[in-house]
Amino acid sequence: MAEKKKTGFETLARTSLAPQEQLLAVKKKNNSFFIGLPQEISLQENRITLTPDAVALLVSNGNEVWVEAKAGISSKFSDQQYSEAGAKIVYSQQEVYKADVILKVEPPTLEEIELMHPGQTLISALQPGNLKVEYLQALLKKKVTALAYEFIEDKVGGMPIVRAMSEIAGSSVMLIAAEYLSTAHNGKGVILGGITGVPPTKVVIIGAGTVAEYSARAALGMGADVQIFDNHLYKLRRIKHLLGQQIYTSTIDTITLSESLKTADVVIGALRAEKGRARIVVTDEMVSKMKPDSLIIDLSIDQGGCVETSEITSLDNPVFRKYGVIHYCVPNVASRVAHTATTALSNIFTPTILRAAEEGGLEEMIFSHSWFMKGVYTYKGSLTNEALARRFNLKFKNIELILAARF
């Protein structure tokens, strides 16, 4: 009897395909993180870095999140919300600092750094204007890899965290100005902006970045007379274009600025720091010639301030007077609207953490993306930010050379 012809399926079934399957590329399993969210203890900080919804998303993707009890209360997020989202609630700093990745808003205190361990990653603000060498030395001693909000960029060279907080500060600043111009706060007793038949209040903004943009939008919307000063012409052109109005702009000329300040009702300091510290452009003498009960809001104070008479204040005691001029110098203005600010921070951090997990960890994220690498200022016992190294006369190691050594 003639042998039955084999079908294509029978032939395929008799061939050994298993060894060939082993040659296929297998996607690397996501790297999970152990994240700690401590309660903020400095400068009346009310924000936290992740919302309960963000925690739920991170936990569902295999990450472990520990939240110190009451860490979210000031942002109107309860321990129960975090617990229901999958976080573990811990009841001491010692416990939460066991995490491999610490997400904070304010820089940790020296006492908090003492709780950290080698190989840990810290992501927080740095506040270069108020930085002391002891802080850096403590991180270096602990061999912590630290990233600063102020230095982290995005793919197009923007600073997403700085911009988000600047938008909030700029939007909030006119509400603050309205409060302290009012009779209720012993101010000038004038309305911010203008009404029919009454000359508008004059707002002088020093700086032409994101804070200035949002401050100017709010002031113009209220009918105020706005003047903007900055030494970068491209920023002045940009802000005029964004605002869509032919507002008064000028470079920071001492005589012109001084004359403008004499008739100002509100002065907003919104200069970005250059080389780690904001430049003083409003001198003691200029302030002395301003109108009584006029208001200075120095939003550059967390970087040292751009007004010579500025001194750091707190949310509990936000103002002081010098030469009869009211000074508002709170460094964490976004903390006034902590729920909004926390949501903004969370929207930035959550996708970044998820992406880092996909790429094999934060270290892989650092060395794979230059925009994220720029946030690093200490790396496992080495200071990797040249400006900080020069300022404090410390040894500096180029992080790109560390990258090259890895390969």
C-alpha cells in the first residue's frame, strides 16, 4: 500500500521549533521601585509629591510605596486615601527613610540625611540660594544619588517642575497682592487693577519668565498697569507675544528701574537664578524711595532674592516692613495652594517613574537621557554639579565621565 502523503501540518508538527524560540528577543521585565514619601517638616511645607491616584497607578505597576503618616494631610489627602491606593502607612521617619527612592518637596534636613543609606536616591528641591556646604557634605558622606527639581529638564530643554510651580506662583501672586494692598491688611487701601474713573494700580515685574507671564496675565485681567523688566531681550519679546499686548518692557537699567519703582504699587521679583543665585537688582536705596504701604513680593527669595531688603518669611508670618514698604518673601508660595501644587508635581513624577521602571531603574534613566541626567548633583559620593563645586570649593566629578567609565 502506498505510503500516505503527509500534510503540511504533520510535517510542521514533526519539526523541532523549540530551540528557535529561544533565539527571539525577550522584553526585559520592568524594574520595580521602593518609594518613600516622608512628611515635610521644614518651612511650613504643605505639599507632597504624589497624589493617592498616582500611588495607585505606581502600585498597580509593581512598585512599593511607603507614606509617612499625615504626610498628605496639608494637601488634603488622608492616610486612608493613600492606604486604599495600595501604599503602606508608616509612623516614623526612620521607617520611611528605609525606601530606596525618597521623593520630597523641600530639601531634607541634616537630621533626615542622617537617616539615609548608601545607594539611596533622593529627588527633591535644592534651593541653591539657601544652600550650605554642610548639606552637600552630608549627602556625599552617605553616598546618596541626589537630583534637584531645579535642574531636571525635559526632552526639549524646558524645566517641567520649575515651570509648573512657576505657573502656580505667578497665578497666586496677584491674589497675595490684592490681600496686602487692602485696608484689611493695613495696606494702601486700594483695589488691585482699576475701575471706571479711578487710575489703575501700577505693577512692576522684574523678570520675564514663566512667573512673570502668569503674574502679568492676572494683573492685566484685573486692569492693572503692568511694566516688565529683564536683561534678556528675547524673553521680553517672548512675553509680549504670549500676552498678546503691547505692554511696557525694558532692560534692567538702574535709572529707569529706580524711577519706575517710585510710582509702583506692587513690585514682583521674579528673576531666575544664574550660577546658583538670583542677582540683586533692587537696591536698599531704591526701596527707600518707594511709596509708603507699597508692596514688594520677592518670589526669587528661595534663590537668594533679587531685592536687597528681602529676608525669608514664612506662611505664618509672611510680611515685614522696611522704609514703610511691605515685603512678602515666602519661599514656597505654591504651598499656599498645596492640593493643586501636589497634583501638578504628581503629574510630572508619575510618568517619569513608570518610564524609569521600563528602562531598568533610575540609574539607567539617568545615563540614558541627558535631560534627566542634568538633575543629578551628587552621585554615589561624588559631586557632579560644577557650579556647586566651584561655589563651595569642593571636588567635582563630571557625570559624563562616570557614564563613560560604566562602559
